[in-house]
Amino acid sequence: KAESDRTAMEKMRSVYAQNPSLGDAKAVANSLEHTNAKLSELAAERDKFQGWLTQASESKLAPPKNKSEKTGKSSPKTKKHKDKVNNSDAKPPPSSVSPPKP
């Protein structure tokens, strides 16, 4: 919207400069300066958000390594989980669903 406003004001300023009886070119020039400042602010904000988006995208692609990956040792949580998975003697947990009645 601000860009279309700027384009319209530039046209108005040009027309008013050629034919002063239609309007004041200086007043439009002041509004144009204000719009250009607003566009600069919006561009800076866009760049900031684009930087954040790039950082977020990169962090999803390459997640940070945890301590166990750096040392080559598994963490206690991982080891316990592996024990549970590999323990074939363990009974399955009781089912909360009762068997169907005959």
C-alpha cells in the first residue's frame, strides 16, 4: 500500500509541478517524504523478519548436537530406553481393555 501511495504521490507532484493551478506540489512533496520514510521503516522491519526466518529455517535443517553425540557416549535416558526395548523377558503392560465376554 505504501508503495502504491508513493507512486500516486510522485505522479501528483509531477502534474502539480507542471500545472500549479491543480494543486500544491510542495505539499505533495512533504507527503511523499513522509511516505518514503515509512517505506524505509517497513523495509528494515521486513529485513529483520527475513533474517529471523532464515535462522529458523537453518536451525530446522541442522539441529544442534547434544552432548552425547559430541562425546560418543549414550545418555542414561537413551540407555534405559534401549534396555526396555531389548528386554524380551519383560511382560507386556496390563491392558486397560477387558477381553470380550462370551
